[in-house]
Amino acid sequence: MAQKSNTRSFRLPSHLDSWPYPRCLNPHFSEVDPESIQWLEGFDALSPRAQKVFNACNFNLLTSLSFPHLSRERLRVACDLMCMFFLYDELTDHESEEGAAMIASIIMDTLKNPSAPRPRGESIMGEIVRQSWSRAVEAIRPEARERFIEAMSSHTEAMTQQAEDRSRNYLPMRSIQSYLEVRRHTMGAKPAFTFLAFDFDIPWHILDGPIIRDLETWATDLLILSNVGYPLIVSATVHLTSLLAQDLYSYPKEHADGDDGHNIVAIAMHELNVGLDGAIKWASDYQADLVKKFVSSIERLPSFGIDIDRQLEEYVRGIGSFVMGHDAWCFESERYFGKNGKSVQKHRRVTLLSPRRGRHGGN
């Protein structure tokens, strides 16, 4: 897609300065992190170089920042499952629609049959999911398991849809609304939100009610928008090629890879007929509106009785902590900015990388 502006850099918007949920790290991170890393490395799912880059992304830090109040046992479950999400994204990043559908089928079959041995010759994802999910089954309530499987079904369907879009080089380009509908599921936030239900006994009809549904959707869109630009500034010496990138923070990298057709910045530029500055302004305005709606809604949660109200307040706090934890991780890991995250977090100026030769969206 032709760029409609000569702008080669932009400033990352920030609307979380007054977010009511501060950054908080789970106190069990230092113990659980090496255990989860050792477990995942034991599968040899990635080459040594790719594994090193994967580890630098520090997805266990993301989990520990996003779920600061989980117990040690449940944090380990969450870390393993979160690493599974990201590895799934990595392994399907260049798969055809058929290949992505096959991996999705393996994942869903494993979740529904965690005690069954995986057949020889299938993707390593089957055994990774089996082990991580078997640990989860022992630690969480049956209702939470069912909710996770339901959310994962939507996630894997959306990942297959993304593979189909990629096979067409994202043409015709999706509208903003159509993109968000798919991205909300490829993001993996919905399955991750079920981690919050590990410790609570809130009736599902309440969690599926309009206010909680809206809060989860707004939080997911904040996660999408917060990622619009982070990976774009990765320097030539720190390219995190083919690891999953999200939108605001990821647009610079995806632009450089020629793979920005599945990114809200490129889609906004196309649909609104604006340049990069105009697309970033649209994203910033939308982000500010989401923050306003989220904060105002948590102040008027309905009452369901003292016990449920207490749990619901904690659940909503968990959603808010997820948003802040994710934003902090984008700068504290090497996922998007290498070792320059803290500096970028302070000045928030990112520069686009020139598109690399030989890379085209969908390959």
C-alpha cells in the first residue's frame, strides 16, 4: 500500500497516565519464570536462535505483570498457557490457511482430550498444549476450563482466518470495524481473561452480561491500539523477525517486513484516506475514548450481593491490571524495542524502518 505522507516517525500516544490500576508485578515471577522457560525449551520447538529471541520477549514477565495477584500455582499455569499462545502465533505466522487450520484442530482436540497421548508425527503444539492444559485442569475449576476452551475455539478460528487473509496479501483490505472484529480474537485476550476466573466463583451469566462484556471489549481494543507502533522502531541489530507483533507498537516492524496489511494503522490510513499522522491521530482519539468509557463504567457496576460484588470488583481490577501490565511489558521486555524500551517509554518517539527487500505480506 502506498504511503500518503512523507512522515517517517511518530510519537506513541499515551492515555494510561491516569489509569486507575498501577503497574504491579506478581511476587512469584522470579520463581516461576525459569521453570516455565525450562519446560518450553525442552520441546525444541524453535531453533536455538529463534528460542533466544523468543526468550528475550519475556512472555512470563507479560503474564506476571498482567496477573499480579495469581497464586504461585496458578501463575505457573498462566505462564505456560501464555507461552503456548505466543508459540502458536509464531509457528503459524507463515502457514497457509490449510496449515493453520490443521494446527488449530490439533489444539482444540488436545484441549478437549487432555489425557489422551498425542499421535506420532503431529505438530509439537499438540504435546505442548497437552502438558500445559493438563497442569491447568488440576488447578482450576471445571467452569473456568469450559470457558477457556470456548474462548480458544474463537481464537483458533480467528488465527485461521488471519492465515487466509495473509494468503491473499490482505487484499481486499479489511475495514476498521471488520479488522477489529477479527483482531479481538487473534489477540488472544479472551482466553487470557479466563485466567482471572481461576480464583472466583462468579456466575457466568454475570460475566457474560453487557457491562463486563463491554469492559472486556474496550480493554481488548486498548491492547490492540497500544501495540500499534511499538515494534516498528526495532533497530537493524535487534530485528525480532516473525515473532508476533501487535498494532501501534508493532506497526514499524510490520511496515519494515512488508506485512502491515493486518495492522490498524495501515487499515486506518487506507479507509480514512489519510497519511501516517492522520492514522495515529485516529488511533489516539479512539484510545482516549476507550479509556474514558472504561473508567466511567467501573464506577457504576451493578450490585449482585456482597459476595459477588467483591469478586466482581476483583475481576474488573484484573482486567484493568491486564491493560497496564501489557503496556508495561511492551517497554520492559525486548519484544519491540530491544534494550531501548525504557528510553522509548520516556520519550515515546518511534522511527519507521525502511521496508526490507524480499519480504511481502502473506509469505
